[in-house]
Amino acid sequence: MNIPPARFSSTDRRGFLKRAGLALAGLPFWSQIVPESLAAKIPENIKITGLKSLIVEDEVYLKVFTDAGVTGEGHTSVHRKAPTCKAAVDDLARVLAGHDPTRIEFLWQAMYRWPRWRGGPILNAAISGVDLALWDILGKLLDVPVWRLLGGAARERIRLYIHGSGKEAVQRAKAMGYTAIKTSPVVADVIDGRRVIKRPWNLKRAVRIIEEMRAAAGDDFDILIDAHGLLTPTMSLEFAKAIEPLRIMFLEEPIQLEGNDTLEWLGKHTTVPLATGERHTTKWMFEDIISRHLVSYVQPDVIQCGGITEIRKIAAMAEAQFIEVAPHCPGSLSSGLGLASLHIDASTPNCVIQESHPNPTGWQLEMFNGRTVPIKEGYAELPRWPGLGLQLNEEVATKHPHSNPNPSYYFEDGSVADY
């Protein structure tokens, strides 16, 4: 079959040359692929004019202002370090000032590289929060949800899991239409007001609760377990071997984030799928985990790993190694974190399940001006609002300043335990 050569009209040629010229001029990547009718919505010479942040309990919310009257909203946090995180966010104002907010990749690189001292949870959380706000600006300018700018929908709805412990929690989750729940092994006891991990620890108690949950769940329901870094490597191995018959979807953070070699050791000694990543930052921290296939699931947190810009790259790296993605989300889906996670889930083929919590009520619902993501039968709908979809009510938010004490865990002899 002979296929005639493609023919281009003079209009096509002019359009191609114009877009090529824009690329050479250093304009944003999307200027070459967004239709001209949409690109025309971007004001010429749009500039960032300022940044504002505030702490709500243990979370940092922020706004990036432009001279076009469009404001981007973002969200970030390093739990128990909110004031430090806020200071890092505020410091980025001098990097952003006067720049085009739609040059998102350029600004990510500038925020990360120009300060010279880079990396770590605080600095990356600050970049993450601003990155969310920049994507929010672009989506609002083009009047589309962010997931449409990331390649469009890879799925029609997003599978969720909720949290709970014991067979009653499984029954409640199933009654609500969910098909997955995450729990944690019971490790510590409260002794004299302290959370204490005894040695030897009560392995039988921890396993018995999981057995009861599996019995209540049946075979068509997933159970996920978050060890939360509380277990020593030996404890993790004992626990993993004991729960192997219970078909766990994954065991999360069985080893502290610094221990990749130990994570590999654990994976070689158990058939339980492993997961980690909520405290890992940037593609470089995930590279070793992914290239060595140390886990079956990576769990980047979009407001800590580097924002939407970075989590897309982490997910693509994982996809190349047939590793699935289950984004971390300790807050509601109405928060910036929750919404940003949904945009990634919607557009990323290897995002298979999303951590979630109940939709907010009371003052927290008021803080988001009543916006919630519809959830049906354990699945979230794709966000439908332009941009990120975050709509923070500052008047309500400012009534709930920083307040979140750091949890403390001990071993029985009084020494410090991980958390």
C-alpha cells in the first residue's frame, strides 16, 4: 500500500515556523503543543509579583500572585516542622519575582539549583508547594484542570483506600463501597504516659489483628499495612514472614528511608510486596530504589517530593521498571495535596491506588469553601475545576494557627524509637 507524502498548507508552515521560533526564544514547552486558540489566553509578558504563605495547624498553604490578576494556590508541609517549612517557602519569593509563572520547568530548576545548597525535606517541600501553585496558574489561564495539561486522562476514575484497624473497620469500609483499607501493626503500648515498644514485641497480637481483618474482608478486598518506620529490620522480617499467607497488597515503610541495602535484604526474605517513598525527595532519591527494584510500589508525596513537575518524572522512572505508584496523602482530597495527587493519578498510567481520608466537615470544610471531590463506590471522580481546584478560605484558615506536638516513641529501656 502506497501512502502519499504528507502535504502542508502555507498556514501549517507558518504555524510550524512560529512555534519553532517560540521554542528558540526559550518560551514554555507547552507553547509548541497547545492550540493557538488556547495559547492566546496566556497574557503576554505575564509576571509573578509576589508570594504569601500561612500555617494552618501543621500545614503550610501559599498563594503566588501575578500581574494578570490570576493567583495560584499551593499547599505543602513537613509534619512537625511547619514553621521551618514556611520560612523556606517565603524565601523562594526572591527567586520567583518578575518571572513568567508558566515557565514551570525553568522555575523548578531555578528554585532547586540557584541556591546551591539544595535537597532535603524542607527545601523540597517549599519547591513542591510553589510548583503546585504554578500549575494552578497555568490551568486557570487555560481554563482546564491540571490533569488535562499532563496528557489527559489515563483512567475514568481513581481507586481509593481508607484507613482503619480491626475487622469492624473492614466491615465499615466495605459498607461504604471501598475495596481496600490500610492499617498499621499494633507495636507500642502506653506505659506511664509514654508510647513504649517492648522487647520482645507482641508479634502474635499484631498478626492476629491482620488475620481477623482478612477473615472479615474476604478474597476480593485489599489490605495494605503501614509499618511507619516503627519496626527494626528484625521485627519487620518476623512480621512479614508471619503475614505472608494473608495476601497483603503491600507492606509500607518496613525499613527506614536511609536503608536501601536493608530493604533489599528484607525483600529477598519475604514474598510480601514492599512499598516506600513518602519521605523521599526528588527523582534522585528514588533512583536507587527503582533501578534496583527494591519495592513493588513507590509512594511519593506530591507536596514533599518536588511537586507535580517532579512526581511525574518519578512515576515515569517507576513505569520503566514495571513498578506501580500509590501516592502518599495524609490529608483529605480537598486539600492541595489531595487534589494534586488526584491530577497525577488521573494522568499517570501506573498510579493504581490513592491514599485518602474522609471528606472534611465543620471548619475544615468551610476552609475549602465547601469544595469536596465526589467519591462513589470507593472511587474518586477526576477533578473538574480549572487549575488545581484548591480554594482556600483565608478567613477560616487564620483561625487555626500552628499546633501539632511531635509524637515520641521509646523502647522499654527508655531509649528513642523511630517514627
